[in-house]
Amino acid sequence: MPRNQFERMMFALFTVIVTVHAYVFYSLYVINGNTFLSMTGETHVINAINAIGGISVLGHSMPIWAVVLIEFILAYTLEITMGSPCSFKLACKVFNPRETHPVLFETAIICATVGLMCPAMSFIAAILYYPYQYMDFNIFTLLANWLKLICYNFPFAFFSQLFFIQPLIRTVFNKS
């Protein structure tokens, strides 16, 4: 468990590095991979993305590395300003950290973080990846896309954070 502000920032940094890469892979390959393949006739998702000129972000095609960088900056900023502080406070409202087993308390923090970050990052993604080049902006389309992204992302976020990403980062963090 991070003990000071610097450790919390580093913990958030490592978490976001792993998380953003996992989500970009999940979004591009698992959720949208078949769409990219059918659009281009390619046999590999990365080739299909390159064939269409990249990923559309705010109506402009960008390479995958730029998408990862943009999402990293937004996710890290959101994590250190809202995710970590608010999830700790929410977990403290339900459990007393001094009386609760550390595994249970950490699980509560992870669940609170997912509950806050998933809708927030899904909303940001709905804005970034709105189909600007195909249609005029419509608030109802944005909200529908946001809800769709939450439905896709929440199960992945919950299980990947609870069983893979957070245990990995905590193990690495405790070794240092």
C-alpha cells in the first residue's frame, strides 16, 4: 500500500500504464476487431487499422501509439485527481481501515475505483471516438454511445482490475 504522495503517484502511474494498454487492446481487438477486418478485408486487426489510416479521434485519424498516449494522459490525470482520492474515501465510509482485513479493504478500494473511473473514462471515450466524420453531433447519440461503452467496459474493468492489474501492480510495488 502506498504510504506517501510520491508513492501514490507512482502507483497510479504504473496502474495506468498497464490499464491503458489493456483497454486499447480490448477496445481495438476484442470489441471492434471484426468490424475493422470486415471493413478492409485484412486478416490481422493491426493491418486493418493501418489500412483505414488509424483510429478516428475527434474526427481525425491517429496511429495507435497516439491513441495510447492520449488515453494515458487523460486516465492518469483522472486517476490522481478523482479516482484514487475518492475511491479511498468511499472505501473508508464502508470499512474502517484499521479494523478491516487489508485484502478486504483493498478490494473495496479497487471496486470503488472501477465504479468511478469506468463511467468517467467511458464518457471521455464517447467524446473522443464519436463518429464526427459520419454524422453531426447529437447529445442523444453521445449518451447512447457512453452507455454502450459502460456496458462493454465495466465487466472488463472490474475483473481485470480485481484479478490481474491491481495484484500485478501491488506485487511489483511491494518488491521495490
